[in-house]
Amino acid sequence: MHLHAGNIPIFSKQYDLVSIPRLILIDKEGNFVDSKMPYPYDKGFEKLLRETLGLPEKK
């Protein structure tokens, strides 16, 4: 989802948005899993995604 929050300070404050762009991981029920999701090229990205989706670790 691509969201433009613009100048909505309450949104930025509620979700601790201090920089843009920001990746936020949301589960199937719409709950925030991680509001400071690493970028896909970062080391912890795949591990966090696999844990959230219930997938086994990549070997």
C-alpha cells in the first residue's frame, strides 16, 4: 500500500514516523506487526517476514 500522510501530525506521532519512506508490516487481520520494518535489502527483513508468515527459515 502506498499511503500519503502529508501533514497529518497525529498519524506521524501515533505510528512513530520520523522519516519517509517507511515500511510497515501489517498482518492479515490488519494489526501492525512492525512499524519500523527494515528495507528488503537489510539483513533482518526476510527473517521477520518469514516469522510473521509462519514460514520455515531459509537454509
